[in-house]
Amino acid sequence: MRAVVYDRYGPPEVLRLEDVPQPVPNEDEVLIKIHATTVTRSDCGIRAANASSGLFVSFLSRLYSGVRRPKRRILGAELAGEVAAVGATASEFAVGDRVFGTSAGRFGAHAEFICMRESAALAHKPAAMTFEEAAAVCDGAMLALGCLRQADLRKGRRILVYGASGSIGTAGVQLAKYFGADVTAVCSTKNAELARSLGADRVIDYTQQDFTKSGETYDVIFDAVGKLSFGRCRNSLRPGGIY
């Protein structure tokens, strides 16, 4: 099968297309023919050993992905495709099933085929979704949902979504509205209308206003881009609020 591989850390130029052996599913695995995948910030960071984040972060990145060279040659975590074969004990999926999911830290989705345990983050693809839509959902939406489920969102609760225009933030705005919360989105000027179209009750342009100095308080502050800190947000949280 063909796959995009890399054997050293660096810029996008270290990636190349190569023929590699097609994986064979173990007893509890399914073999998936991939129709769509994603390239995320995580893929780019791992590929470069997070060198732009400083020596310490780069060192931690290499401890995870390989100190001298990558332990996993194929990047890519999110995917959508069709089950091509099943292991002897696999029973959740059958050949021909259309599925979507994420291989998480195992990567391997930038290829024509991948093996995944049937107990992994894998599900049947909704018929109304394209393969491309299903693969994209796995990044932002799943990460946002995992966080917001812990926030006890419901009608009457106020949430601020910081970084509301990225893959995690856009999903966070929509999910928060689904849970019935009052949503304030923080993004740049050019993305304000996008945030409103996704259901935000109000939008703060961070280039014009610092929400931490507005005097408004929230039950939940969801930092979708990892650029805030609890200390900075403390005074913007209501008693018992969640960051």
C-alpha cells in the first residue's frame, strides 16, 4: 500500500510517499481502507518534534515519539473509510461497513489502510455524512465533547469559548448551544461572523477587548487553543466555576 512516511524530524519536506507493507488485522482488529483523513496541528508538531516550542517541549515530544528518529513512520490519527477485513474474534463490524474514528496516539492514518481494535474510538459513519466530514469531526468535535461533558453544561449556565474559530472551538460553540448553555465566543475580527453563525450568543473580538477585564463572569471558561491560564481567568469565573 502507499503511505506518507518520514524517518527524521523536520519541515514538511521530510515527508515522502512510499510503498509499505499492508497491515494484517489481529484477532480483535479490523482492517480499514481509508477514504479520508486529516492533517492537524498535532501531526505538524510531532513531525517537527515541536522544535518551535523550545528545547524542553521538543525533548518531551521526542520522548513520546522517538528520541533520535520517529518510532512511528506514518502520521495521521483521524480517519473515515470502509472495513476491508476483520479479525477472527471481531464482531462489532463487518466487511463493507463504513466507519470513522481516531487512532489517537498510534497514528498511521496517512496511508491507504490501517488496522484498529474494534474497541478503539471507532464507530459506524452516519449515512448523511461524507467521508471527509466524518474524518474532520474526529479532531475538534471529539476533543471538545470530552472536555465539555465534564463541565455540567445546561440551560442557564454561562460558558466562554476562547479560540472559537478553530476546529476545537467551533465544535465547542455548537456543543455548548446543544447543551443549552449561554455562549460567549472569543475570536478575531475576521471570524466573528463565523462564531455567530454557529450559535454564539455574543462574540468578543480579542484584538479589541480583553474579556478578563470586562467584569463578566462565567460558569465555564473553555480554552480551545491552550493560550490562557487559570490564574488569568480566575476573576472571570463564578464561584465554583470550571476552567
